[in-house]
Amino acid sequence: MRALTFDALLRGLKRGAPDPVYYLYGDEDVLKDEAIRALLERVVEPGARDFNVDQRSAADLDPESFHALVNTPPLLAPTRAVILRGVEQVKKTSGLYKELIRYLAAPNPTTVLMLVQGAGEKPDAALLQAVTAVAVERLPPERVARWMARRAGELGLTIEPEAATLLLEAVRDDLGALALELEKLAGLAVGRATTQADVAALVGVRRGESLGDLVEAALTHQPLAAARRVEPVLDQAGMTGVRIVSALGTALIGTALARAELDGGAPAARLPDIVFRHILAARPFGLGNWKEEAARWARWAVLWRPAMMRRALRRTLEADVALKSSTVSGGRAIVTELLLTLTMPLREAA
């Protein structure tokens, strides 16, 4: 059975009655919570939810308690909802899993069961076949900005365009972190628009000191400018040396792809579109706006030659290995040395 997308689920809920069982899996937990809210809107009236919505962890249930949970009749309402989180924790050899599979063969028509699996877990093949499965994956970068605008509107928050750009540069496509920062900003900027200064104060990133600015300096052969950004970038919440080196590696690989297309005869004017099609085909995780990334890779490609690119990729890999085997907090020295030698010829770096 083909799984629905998050968008397809929302469209389907507008057209018809909900199905008896949903299985939400994938890597975007924030959107799973939005899917649950959308389902609850269709299943149980707000005034009846105190008595007709149950949310439990799968690890806390046994076969008997699960049976009672899903077969309890609704109170003064036509249907009730049961949200069961952490279904990946249920072993297939357990009595609870066997009871769940039996229930799925003939679900209670007055209960809508939502099975929620954590991010990073492989979907269960039996559940995929037995229920309405919904693959809740991370949003592409261009939709993250729209999601941020919608969430800000829900919070009554107005964000100046420059502040929104800075926030996205800092958080990128992590919806959980983005939602948290928006809530903090809503509490700070009451009755006025959020500014770049607000984002800098709360999120800890200033214009010119983002991870993207560091990568830009490195890929445009400005080693000193890149190295000066290491400390402010590493001081940002959730930032690590490994994350910096990973971003550099992604940018180098993308630039190498653009350079290969250029050397293969691709017209320079069409290079951004050609690279963008490669990104669309691969759908890599962790990039910013794909069209903007493609344009950057195409622009950087003319600055690199194959031999230089191979050396830079080798040094980046060596730095990644060193960071993952190092006990030095933050890895400032390793990252700084990489940036200072990234575009240096091999004989000079030795």
C-alpha cells in the first residue's frame, strides 16, 4: 500500500471522513504533531476532547490495557481518538504487537487510532500494509520559509524580512528549533515587528556570522575571513565542528558537481539550472533554498580546478575524522586549520 504524504493527508481530511487507523512515520516530528491536530479537528469536537481523546506511550501498555483503550466507547460524541506514540518501541514478538495486529484487522468504528513513530526509525512493513500510512518527511527548504511565516502568524508575530532571513540562516530546516525560536521571539517583540537585533540577541547569530557566511568565505578563497567566523559560529546554539565541516563538505561536493558540468561543456549561463535539476533528483537533506544553493555552487565552480577540489575534499574528510576522534570541545583548532589550508596547494600545507 502506498503511503500518503503529509499534504495528501490534509487534502483528504477536507474531502471525507477520517479512516479508522493512521500510522505516522518519517523524520519530521513537528509535522506529525500538526497531522495529529488536523485529525483531532475532524474526529472530536473541541468541547468533547477531555473525555474522548487519550494519548499514551506504547512502552506503557500491555495487551489488555491496549484492548481497553481502543474499545472504550465515546462519551456524548460519535467518535473518540487514541494517540499511541513510540510504536517503534513495541517488539514484534511481544503480546502487545500481536494484539495490535489483531485489532487492525477489525478496528473499532467509533475510535480513530493514531500510531506515531519517532524520527529516524524504519517503518514497520506490517503497519504499512494494514492501515492508512502517512510518510511525514522534512520539508524542502523553500517550504520551510512558508511554514515559518504561517507559524509566526499563529503566534501573532510579525518578522521583518531581514530578520526572517537571518533566522532561517541560523536554524535552516529544523522545524523544532525554528518553532522554539519563534515562540521566544513572540514573547520578546510584543506589539512590534521582530528585527535582526532581536534574532541576534535570542538566537545568537549576527549578520555576517552565520554558517552560510563561513562557507561562502571558504568557497570563495577567503581563508582568513572564514577562519575569523569560526568562533562566533561555534558559539551558536547547537553548532559543532562536525556540523561546520559537514556543511563545507556538502558545498565542496556541490561545487565539484557544478565544475564537472562546466568542464563537460555546459554553458555557464545554464549552469545554475543544470545543478538545480541535480539537486531535485537527489533531494539532499540539510540544504538551504535549493535554487539559491545551485546558484552558489555554479558561481563558486569557476573559482576551482579539479586538482584543487580533490585536495580540499581530502582535507575536509581528514578534518571530519579528526573531529570525530577528538576529545577537544568544539574542535575550534581543527576547523580553523582546515579553513586556513583549504585552498592552499598541497606542498604549501605540508
